Amino acid sequence: MLDHFTFNVPTAQYEEIVNWYLAALAPLNYTKQFDFPGKACGLGPDKSQAAFWIGASDETSAYGFHLAFKGNDHESVDRFYEAAIKAGGKDNGKPGPREMYGPHYYGAFVLDPLG
């Protein structure tokens, strides 16, 4: 199951892009559910479905997107990480707690073969 999708845009264009998505997604009842002014925001019809995120970055290497899949438990996240690395992915954060995202957040980060 997909947990959330994030894409990063140039900081100078962040507000313009956010405003465009807010206008374009208004008919679908998407509004800003989470806001870290000038840095990132989560859009959705309500907080439980704010799965679409926009981030700002000054690093061109950070432009692009981030997909987060939801695992059922720590073991499934560990198995995902191991399988992704074995299949040719690159480590971008070994499995473990990520308290900055919430008290019970446990995740692993992998870049696909294209980076």
C-alpha cells in the first residue's frame, strides 16, 4: 500500500507550485493539511489522507520524488530493505525508528538503481 508521495521543487518556485496544486486539486477537496512554511506541506481531503506532499529544496540533486510504502510491521520493513538492496538498490537509511516523523514511525530508505 502506498503511504505517501513527495516531490521536491526549487525553493524559489515552491509557493507558486503549492498554490497551483491547491487550485487544481480544490475540486477534489484537497487542502493544506500539514504546513511547514517555505519547506514542505501535505495536501489531502483530511489529515488522515494527506498523502501528497510538496517539498522545497535548493539542491538540484534533491529535485524529483519520494515514494513511501506502508509495511505491516518492523519485520516487513526489514525484509523490504533487504530485498531492495539485494535487487540493486542503494542504501539511503537502514531500517530503524524515525522519531522525527512520529513516536511509532519505523522506516527504511532505499534509492532505486536510477538513484
